[in-house]
Amino acid sequence: MISKEIEQIIIDAIKGERKITFLVGAGLSAESGIPTFRGKDGFWTDGSRNYTPQEIGTKKMFDVAFDQVWRWFLYRISICNKAVPNQGHIELSKIENLIPDRFSLISQNVDGLHFRKETNTQNVFLIHGDLRFMRCSEECTKNVFPIPTAIIEKDRDRNTPFTYDESLLLVCPNCGEPTRPHVLWFDEYYNEHHYHLHKVLKIAKDTGLLFIIGTSGATNLPQKIVENTLKRQGAVIDINPNDNLFTKKIDQLKNGYRVQENSSATLTAIRKIIEKNV
Ligand SMILES: [Zn+2]
């Protein structure tokens, strides 16, 4: 499934000195049963109204419907908490152990699956935030806080209402204003402090081989990361079972390669190549 040509590119990168970077998206966590929340799985019904994820996952909505937005996120958090890392997450942590000084993981996933006992990946940059945490909606501090354990996870139905007492737990310990989920909303842009914008662009420049796994590249940061790697003659290998606009672009690049397979099996093959050649 990994061609001889691509295997040689991986071996050349291992023999080199530059960073080996993995940019991962929702496709990696799909095998753990976590939906993307961009499509139909993200739809949210409140009474007679249906919200799209692009409507409810916004600062604009949070400012007028704190409880609805939190309830949607608490439902997503419950799905993430029940999920377990799949082989792909585990292989990434094994690869980190093989090349700890050169490994970077840039992840769009907010599900926390890189940080479980069986994964425990260290060099991770979360560019869309982390659902395990909340932060002050007024930005009085840049710190993030764990979601209080007393908050009850929500389902899609009305069996788990969002209570007044719970809303009192979702306040900033510093100033008492409401907290928000620590994630990038659809109507916000990346920044350095919360989403490592400059750091990941720098990593991309220092990267000799960039793997792109399970992302449709729907936001512009993944595209910039790819551009930065290519500018310095790095190679890019896209692993994605399905075609999308992003993968078609990769086809046209001089240093772009594709593996049209699922992420876990491909990551196992990559880990074995690295193991043999470090
Ligand atoms: Zn505050």
C-alpha cells in the first residue's frame, strides 16, 4: 500500500536532519467514532429551531445563547470522553518515541485522544483548541481551566438539561465572568497564544517531510503549513481514503505524494519503515 517511491522518500527524510511533521484532522479520529461536527452530525435542535454547526459554534451565538452553546459543546465533550484512541493515535505516539527530537504533531482535533494513557503524545500543537478545557470569555487571563467534573455530560435529547447550578460552575475563577469552551470558533481567527499559529508555521518551514492525515484542508492554516514546507523543498505525503479539493492539489505538486488508504493501517506501515531506518 505504500509504494517503493514513497518508502524511499520516508527513508531519505529519516536519514536527513530536518523535522518530520504530522498534520492531522478529523479523519484520524473518525475510526474512534468521533464525527467531524461540520456536517450533519453537528446539527443541533433547540425547540423548533435547527442550527448548523457553523451557526452554533460561534462567538456571535455564544453572546446571545450561552446555555445553548455550552449544551452543544457538553454533548460533543461526552462523545469525546467515551471514545478511545485508535491504532492511528497509538502509532503516532510510537513514532514520537522513535524520533523524539524531530517529531511534531499538528492536530486539528479537539477530542483529547492524543493525551490518553495509551497515547500520551508530548510534542503536540492543537490548532483548534482542546475540549477538555474552558477559558474566560472576557479574556481577563490567557489561562485555560479544566471543565469542572461536576458538570453532567449532555445527550442530544432533553434527558440531560443544562441547569442553573451548572451555569454557575462555568465561570472564570479569576473574574467570575462566564467561561467558553477552549476551541476556535467558526467566526474567529487563529492566534499564537491559544492556537500556536506562528509556532506551527515555523515548524512547517523546518520540516523535511510533512504527512497530512485525514484533513480536508477546509481552513486556510493547513494550506499555509503545506506551502511553508514546500517552499523549503520539503516533501508532502497526503494520507486520505477519499478525494477532496486539498488532495487534488497535492497531486499537482512537485514534491507532493498521496496514499489513498485509511490512516491507521498507513501509520502502522510508516512506523515500521521508521523503526527499520532510525
Ligand atoms: Zn475572567
